[in-house]
Amino acid sequence: AKGSHGPCSTGKFSNGKQNRQTEFSARRQKIAQQRKSLPIASVEKRLIEEVQKNDILIIVGETGSGKTTQIPQFLFGAGFCRDGKVIGITQPRRVAAITVAKRVAEECGVELGQKVGYSVRFDDTTSSSTRIKYMTDGLLLREALLDPYLSKYSVIIVDEAHERTVHTDILLALLKNVQSARSRSVADDQGINFGKKNVNVGMSLEKEYGGQSSSFLKKDNHDKYAPLKLIIMSASLDARTFSEYFGSAKSVHIQGRQFPVDIFYTLHPEEDYLDASLITIFQIHSKEGPGDILVFLTGQEEIESVEKLINDRLTQFPEGSQKLQVVPIFAALPSEQQLRVFAPAPSGFRKVILATNIAETSVTIPGVKYVIDPGFVKARSYDPGKDMESLIIVPTSKSQALQRSGRAGREGPGKCFRLYPESEFEKLEDSTKPEIKRCNLSNVILQLKALGVDDILGFDFIEKPSRTAIIKSLEQLFSLGALTDDCQLSDPVGHQMARLPLDPVYSKALILASQYNCLEEMLITVAMLSVESIFYAPREKQVEARTAIKCFSSPEGDHITLINVYRASNDFLEKRSIEMGKAKFEKAFRKWCKDNFISSRSLRHARDIHRQIRVHAEQMGLNLASCGDDMLQYRRCLAASFFLNAAVKQPEGTYRALASGLVVQIHPSSVLFRQKPECIIFNELVQTNSKYVRNVSRIDYLWLTELAPQYYAVKN
Ligand code: ADP
Ligand code: MG
């Protein structure tokens, strides 16, 4: 349709502006039509009535029925934002929060950040006029630190509750309290009741943060205590758990539309599911009718490598004979690129969407007719006995497999290719274990402590984590200096740590670096470690990639290597940005990254994170010093920060992690893979067929007892 609006085709009196206007109103019309045809559109009135009748409502509806995009708009229309109140919608995934907010802004015909906005960690587009606010569940938890009554919200929707992320679970408990506190406070004015103790959280925060927190305790402002409506939304059919948790709350089901999907299995297990995916993509493309393909992969690295394999293969075909358009979607994709997956492919082209499990239920991409499901997902796994958290690639659950195949049948009959034998399907778990049962809890406990929850073991979790896991995490926080002997947040370290939007070990590293005069370096480190992988080594170019990395690599390890990359990118940016225009500059930056086998997406993301945590550090009054080239100081700070992840070499060349006793190996991607120093610290444990540690640096064993005596003097 775009082409037909060229200046010549619409008559001699038209101009560019008019054309854009026609195009614009055509698009608005199309959107209005799409909205009307969603299954949820026919139940708007009933839904609003239910929300008005019930303070807590559970809404279960098939994926793609319009829950996330439409319900907030219905509520807005029904007056839930009167008096400047806000409707908050939480998502477990940042990409969902961002893309949905952009879509809803467009549906409402407003600019993002006005009536509709989103706020995720390191990226906030909301303003004082925002009334429909999409955000991550973790972000709302942080808001509760500063505004314990969440007073600006009239409705909070916890979306994708079936995902049962640890943040969602904690949020549900928190909201339960906030809701009862707000309805109580209409009658009498008390603090929020967490289990046993009444704590005036706001008061202590006000003291802590120099009065930044809300003034919710002022009695004259009763408006803030207006009752809070809670909506829990979920794609799966298990409303019972939520309903029971909220005292037999009402639940409603929204009928979706689902066409039949044919399921195909492989005859034998596939050795390499990336290869198998690639082959299946081209098979579908050559044998099947029109329709887009959605492939589920486990992460950015896999997606980028398949993306490259497809594009390489396309260049081998005669020009134009293979009309495939590849679009990736994953969490760290720059937000301006995320919307590309929703745009239809150019006419005659088939779109191949390479997605993480974000496309399972969080976002619905139109046009998909074929799904390729290798059957894996990257998940957190935690062994409380060994106190080791790792990211591992595990088989999906049955319910995930069903959700994935369902994506092929939204607009018509579809096909799903599971890249494993049918017998394997039967062996899958029915559903995924809630994350709270398989993650380290120190982050959550730190936040709960900051919210004034004293009795963590007695806390009203929707599902209790194991006692061992709680105790291990308390111990960890204690050894990081965040908790006092009687399990209170320590002053100032514990409070500072709770304030930083980072993993507790990283927060502690920044605080320590401020004392070691190497905060600039540690900010870079933490930012670079917060993205999936800076280096990018395509399978067929491993050798070239290794050579390229050499010019950044430090014999001391990966941390300094990452700093070298960051500093080199600074140099590049400083030199080029002055003389080039933006577009040209972008291109040069991408080329520079490509030549150096660096993922430009990851680096950009890391630079973004760096900018933001630096602001936090500044606001907290940390000492923004650089150690320049005195890397000894920096490495000592690494040892002092990450002593919980120290390991020593064993005679056969493997390493023994000192805290857990686990036997691990240095990951081949590390610059220390061959050197194998005597003693190391690491930041990540990955488990494939054996246990690998990534992001490794050389330290001196003696530093451990010197710098972390509270831990090592006792232990060893
Ligand atoms: P649910 O939350 O019930 O799974 P959603 O509200 O997310 O459903 O999606 C409703 C519809 O909106 C779907 O058809 C989906 O394709 C469409 N949609 C959502 N986001 C976008 C977007 N950014 N661009 C185009 N269409 C979108
Ligand atoms: Mg949704």
C-alpha cells in the first residue's frame, strides 16, 4: 500500500503532507478494526462490571485475546484514572512492557510517554501525564520502596502471572498487603502490616533517602488511601492457585480463538537443534504455503548465530530466489528494533522470527503460521545446598510446548514442528516450577528487608521457597555486609545495596570500588557483565574471532579485557562522532564492532546501562574515581567483591570453587582458558555437560583471607 501513495499516484493537487495524513488515517482505521475483532472486545462491558464489583479479579484468557493491550484501555474509558490516578500493568519481561506500551500508545493515538508509557529498569518513558503505565514486575517492587502504599495507582494489573517469576510472586504478596492497608487506612491510619510487625516503612525510608519517599503518612491526604483494585491476569488455566491465595477471589475466563495446529515430531533426537532449526526453516520455506515462521531459541547468542547462518545461506542462492526476512526478538534487543517483528514482511517475502520464550505468551506476533520448537528454554537453576545459581538450558514443560504450538493457530490452521521425538514429549514436566523455588533469594530478601519485612521465614509467599534457600541467602547477605548480626539492614551498606537496581554482589562491588578508588572501572565492569555476551564468535569464524579478541585481552582476565573493550569503544566514539552524521556514524560503529567480533547490540546495551548506574552512583554520593592503569588496585577490589565466587586450581587443571566445593572449568570463551592461573574469581556458572565458569580473573589467593576475613579466616 505504501507505494501507491507516491506523490504522482494521488493526483496533481496532492502533496507529501496530505499523503502522510491519508496513510495515517488509513492506519488508524485498520487499528480500530483490529481492536474490534479481538475476542476481548465483545466482553468489555462485563469485564468492567466485574472489576467494579470485585476488588480482586483473576482474568484467564488465551494468549492473543487482547488482555494486555485492551483491558487497561477499557479501564481508562470507565473512569479508573479520574483524579490523576494511574493504571499500572506489570510484565515479567521488559520487551513485553516496551512493545505493548508502544502499541497501546499507537492504538490510543498518543505519543509514547504521554497518556501511555512504560518504565523498565534503565529505561523510563513515563511522565506526569501518564495514566496507563506498563512496567516490569521488578520495577513496581522498587517503586514500593519509595511509595509503600503505591498511592498513585487506582488499579494494578499483574499480567502473565502464570510465569511465576520471583518478582511476580513477591509482588502478589506485597499487593495483598498494600490493598488491605489501603482499605484499612480509609478508616484508621496504620502502617502496612507484614506478618507480625507493624512497620512504618515510609518513615524509615524518608529518613534514609532524605525525604524522597512519599508523604503517605500525612493524615490530611486521605485521597491517597483510596482502595486499590487488583487484577491478576494469566494465560494458563490454573486460576485456582491465585484465587486461593487471595481468599477465593473471583475469576473470569475469556474465550480465545484457536484454529487447529498439526504437530510434527522428528523420528530421532536431534544432535544439534540449531542446525535442525535451520534445516526446518528452509524446508518449510520451500515446501509450504505462505505464512510466517516463528522459531523458539534460548537466548541472544543462539538467535544471533542462527540469524547469521540463515543470512549466509541466503547469499549463496541466486539473487532474489529466496525471499526470507529474518527478524530477531530478545530482551537485550535495543528497544527501537523490537517493533520490527510486528511489521509485515515486504510483499512476496516470508518472515522468520527468531525469538526467546518471550513469544510464548508475552507478545503475540501476527502472521505466524509455522512454529519451530526445539524444545528448550534457558532457565535459572539454584542448588541451595551448594549455594550455586546457574543459567542452564533445559527442556520446556508440556504447557510451554502447548503454548508454543498454539502460536501457529491464531489466524488460521497452522503447523508446529517439534524438533524431538514424540516419546520425549511424554517425558516433559507438566508445568514449570515457580522461579522462587529455583533461584538465589538474596536479591529478594534484600528488597523485603528494605520494605520492612522482618520475618522472612514467616512471610506470606504464594509458594514458600525452601528453608535452606532462605537461610543460605541470609547468610550470603550477611557475609556481604548487608545485614547486621540481628538480621537488620546494615547502615549504610545494606541500605545502599537495596537502593541500587542491581544484584546484591554487584551493588556491593560498586560500594567497595568507591573505597578502592576504582569505581569508574567497576561501573564499566558491572555494565558489561549485565549483558548477555559482548564478544560474538560465529561458529565458522572461531579462529578469526579469537585473534580479534587478542587486541583487547588482558593476561589478568576477562574483567580487564571487558574494560579494554569499553575504553576502546569510548575512543572510537569520541573520534568519530564529531566528524560524522548520525546515520553514517551508526554504520561505522556497527562496522567497528563487526571487525572486532563484538556484538554491537550488547555493547550499546552495556553503554546504556553504564550511563544509568553511573547516575545512581553519583546520586548516592559514591566516590567516582578511576584507578587509571593501576589494575592491581582494581583486581584486589574484584577479589574483595566477588570472594564468594573464588576457585583454586587442582592438579588435573580443573578448579574447585571454595564456597561450594563444586568442581568447575574455565569456559572456552574466557581469555584465561589456556593460561589456567592458580586462583581465580568468576561471575557466572554455566552448566552444559560440565560446569563452566565465565567472566574470570586471576587473583592472589592470599588476598582472600586479607580482604574477606569474615568469610575465609573462618572457613579455611
Ligand atoms: P494477550 O495479552 O491476551 O495475549 P495482547 O493484548 O498482547 O493479547 O494482543 C492482542 C493483539 O494485539 C494481538 O493480535 C497482537 O498481535 C496485537 N499486538 C500486540 N502488540 C502489537 C504490536 N506492537 N504491533 C502490532 N500488533 C500488536
Ligand atoms: Mg498478554
